[in-house]
Amino acid sequence: MDDASPRKRRRWLRLLPAAVVGVIGAAALAFELWGAGWLMPAVASRLEAQSGLRLSVAGQVKAGLVPSLGLRAEDVQLAPAAPAAQPLIQAETADVELLWSALLRGRIAIARMRFVRSRLPAVAALLPAGDIDVAVDGPAIALTAASGDTSLRAGAHRDGDTLVFDHLALRRGGLISAAGAGRLSLRDPVRLVFSANLSAADRPAGDLAVALAYSADGVVLERAAWHSPDGLDINVFGHAALIEGALRFEGGVDAASASDQGFDASAAFDGRFGTDGLSASVSNIDVRSAGSHLTGGAQFQPGRLAASLQVDRLDFAALRRSPLSPLAAAAAPLAFDADAAVHLRADQLVSGGATVGEGIIVDASRHAGTFDLHELAVRSLWGVPLRATGRLAVGPAPVAVFDSLHLNYGNIEANGRLTLDATGVRPRLTGELTTGPLQLDKLLAGPPPPQPEPMTRKALAAAKARPPSPAPAWSTQPLAVPAALPVDADLAFAAPSLAWRGYRLADMRGRLQVQEHSLALIDVSAGAYGGRLSLNGRIAEADVPHLTAGVALVGADLGAMLSDFGVRDMAVHGDLGAELTADGRSAADLAATLSGSVSLANGTGLVAGVDLAAISERLKQRPARPTDVIQMARAASGGRTPFSALTGHFRVDRGIARTDDLRLTAATAAARLSGSIDLPRQMLDVVSEFQLTDPAGVPPLIVKLDGPFAEPRRVFDISRLQSYLVHRRD
């Protein structure tokens, strides 16, 4: 008996592990089979007590002991506990991790919950499905969510019917982030209020305050107010609802600026967001900024944007200072992602406070990264009509290339390629243009003269009876010099010819440089008067426009040039150089203020009005009686004297060119010219001393020219020559 008892005990001891394993296995099996049925309601009740949110399960629920004690539920949603409250979160599965320590004491304690492939029904169309992790530590709830490149972290606790978010941190890629706090009211309708500090690219981007309500009717955005660091305030309001699987929305936006009291903007919007993408329209656009008033609307379909805008006064310089300028720069890359069609009408184009253009129409479209400028029409740009077409390619930076550009400006037709760089303080335009023949009379005509005042018949008869006033030597009509230009430019150009006020250049090439208050012609080369012209010049806008010019004319017909200025008594070929300045708004002003220096070199040609060879032959003869100087002067007058060299300089001051070293060398004589040329009045006062070299010893023949360029008076001073002839010995 005693021996049997130990053997029985040993047998039971050998069976005990198997029994324990069996009991545990049976318990685990029972837990997996029946645990979910009583445990899931307890978990939902506990979650509701801690957060005020009700967990509903429409699919299967499974309980498990490994890898940790917990539940897995399919097709779940989380909603406020209030009756008929709309779900806040829907998920394909929910994993619930429980604490063993609490369960062994007969309590339910949730350690962690994970909602897999969850969606927010209110904005399901905007965000892809993501995962949400919820950690519970007593009354504190920590929430982490991720969807694509968007992440959210929050800490919250329950306060009655409100879930208080002690901190919220939202981040979308490296583009934007927000940090703040808020409150979620769990009554129906659910109402969320939060405020946050925004950052863009890790830089402060202002403050955001949002209030919205969520119910069966959808989401009502009561207010979303953004205050930027530079004082811009933007308010958005609207309503959104899920209809037929798509998010439909409508609302409005308004904006104001503390830094610009003249700025005001508003617009209405509506659209839908579904599986086929975003479709939206913006209407009743009304923007007042920098003295401009913009109205119109825009429509966006998946992959395509269409906009029609009207502005009364377009001032690029002022708009760059507008509160909307940074927003437009940030939104521009987003707009370039879609094909687009834009129609813009502007009544005025303003630069530097002055109107430089009127009646502007822009019709353009974008496809596959390229903009086609179907029409750019300006009724008047600095007094001249403009039309242009071309193709525009926009780079990753604010740099645009106009290719296949064709434009008509007044009577100028041009083709070429331009690049617009908007990265600096002022836009900069570079490129090459080839034009047809340039006729600048119309281009630089300026405004038309005012209409004459009406007169009575008596006054009109008296005006007709008065002798007509002589026409001014130079035009007093203002030249069309731009007061301020909206872009800087450096353009290479080529033209077969250029004509202005009877002057003509051929095969013209050079560069046009434009700055805000100046125009410059650089390295210009052209055929002129049978030679080659080189020119560098600049006209700068001040109180009075200031002109500087450096000119070199090589191998030219200077006689033809003098003839264009009214001097018709010389046929000269040679070289001319000049460094000149002038001030004024008309040709008359420029002529009256012209100053600088002019040099002549390598001159050859003919002097009309005197035949020195005839005088030389007469003096070589030995007549029986003294030579009649009157007859000799008559014989020499009206002829021509060829010369082989002409050099000298002019000093120009206030339109009057003076010289005392102009020298001419002919076969039988040499000459020194001195005097002045009055450009404003077009008058000559020149004295020429012709010294015969054959025969030697003859006193100089002095010829004086004075009077108007076209008809100067020619006077021969023969007193010294006459005395010589009377007293010479044959």
C-alpha cells in the first residue's frame, strides 16, 4: 500500500505538464472561439468611456493570445457616442492590444489600437487610405496617423462631451507643417475648432484658425482664417458633402491686408473631387490691389485650366509689391502642371505711374509644357499698336523662353527668340530679333498735336491775312521717349534698313539695352552715306531726357551728309568721329543743347563755288596790262576745286559747332577754314582762306559764307589780292 502511493504520485506528476498544457490550450481555444463575443463589447465600452467615441464592427472579430493579447475586427468605424452621429473614421481592420495585468484582475485596459487602411469619410476623396495608431495611457490618448506624405501626431484627453487636443502636429512632405491645439465636440453635429502656427519649407508662414461642423448633411466650414506674417488675412468658408461617391463643395473666399489698405479680394468657388480627379470653378473674382481692379473667373477640369480675366489698370511694378504676389509665385508651379487656356483683357498698362499701353488682349494656351501665344494685341503701346504670336516654354525657375516669335509693332515686323527671366528684382528680357525695314517716323511720332481752338469768322479771316510764320528748322513735336519701362532688356537685332526724317541706314546690326529709365544702342554697325557707321548711344529719362552718343563714320560721302543738313557746296569723302551729348524731348531741344566734339580725317573731294585752278592759271599769265581782279573773280566763281586732304576739329556747345583748324589741301592751293555752324538756327558763318601755292607769293583769296544752310551768301574778299595784282611787276 505504501509502495503503491509513491508510484501513483509519480504517475500524476508525469501527467501534470500535459494536463497544464491541455488546460492552457483549451483556454486559448475557448478564448479564440468565444472570447471575442464577450470581449469586443467590453473593449468598445471602455473606449467610449475614455474618448467619448463609439466603436462599431460590421465584420468578423477574432481574439488572440499571440503575439499579444488582443482582438482583430474587420470593417470598423469610429463615431461620436451621440445618436445618429456620423462616423469620423472608417477602417478595413482594427487591431486592439489589451493589457494582461488588467484582464487578470477582471478589467479591460486598452494598451494600443491600430486602424489599418483607414479613411476619414468627410474628406475621403481628398486623402488616400492610411493607418492610424492610438495609444491609451489612463485618460491620455496619443494618436499618430499617416497617409501618403501626410502625417499627423496628436495628444488628447476627454472633457465631458468634448475631446480636447492638447497638441496637434500636421506635416505634408517638406512643403508645409502646422502645430497647434483644438477641441472636438462629440455632440451632433460634430464640431472641430483648432488653431495652429504654420510653416512653409520650415519657415514661419503665419497663423491658421479653423472651425467646422460635420453631420449627415456633410461638412460645413464655418471659418478658416489665415493670417500671414506680412499682414495678409485670408478667410475661407463653405460646405462639402459626399454625393454619389464624390466630394462636392462650394463656398467663398475673401482677403484683406493690414500692410496695404487699398487691397481687397473676394471670389466664390464650387466643384467636386472624385476618382476622376478635381473639377472646380472660381467665379465672381474681384481683386483690388495696387490701384488695379481685376475681375473674371476660372474653371479647372482634370488636367485643364481655363481662365478669363479683365483688369482695368495693369501695373507690374505695383503688383510685385502686392500682398498677393508671394501667393501667386507659390501657386504658379501648381498651375503649370495642367493644360491651360487664358484670356486676359486690360484697359491700361502702367509703368512708373505713367500709362504706356492701352487696350491689351492676351489669348494663350498651354499644352504638354509649352505655351502658345495665339494673340497678344495692344491698341497702343507708347502710342504705337502691337501684335505678337509665338511659343513660350517655361523652365523650373521663373524663366520663360519665347520661340518662333513674330510681332508687329507699328510698321515694324520682327521675328526671333526671347528669354524672360523673372528671378531678379525686375524682369529681364534677352534674345535676338530680326526685323524688316524700319520706318521710325511713325514709331517715334509721339502724341498727335492738340486740335486748334475754334475761332470766329472774323478771327479766322484775320489769321488767313497774316503772312505765314516760317517753319521751324527742327521739329518741336515731342519724341516718344518712354518715361519708365516695365522690364530690363538686352536684345541683339538686325534690320536691312532704317529710315527716320529722311536719314537712312542700311544693313543695321547691334544691341538694344533697356533699363527702367534708359534706352541704349550698343555696338551698332550700319551702312551710311556709302561708308560704315559705328554707334553707341544712350538716352536716359530724368527731368529732361539726356542723350549721349559716340559716332564713327568711315569712308563715307560726307558731302551727302552735309547736304541732308542743308549744306550743298561740298562733295567730300572721308572719316568723321563725334562724341556728343544733348538734352530735350524733341529734335529742336536736342539740336539746341548739343555739345561735344567732332573730328574730320582722310577727307577728299571738291569745293563748289570757287575754281582755284582757274585763278592760278590767270595769275601765271603775263598780260600787257594789269589783271582785272573782278574778271578773275568772276572766272573763278561757280567752278569747283578738287582737294586731296581735309582734316580738322569742331567744338560743339549748345548746338553751335566752332572750328579754327579745319585744313584743306588742293593741287594748287591750301586752305584754312574757321567759323561756326549754328545747328538750331541752321545758319553758317565760315571764313575760308585759300592760299595759292602755284604761283608762290600770291596773297590768300578769302571767301566768306554766311546765312542759312540752304542758301548761304558767298562773299569774296579780294582787297589784298587786288593790291597784289596792281603792284606786281610783270
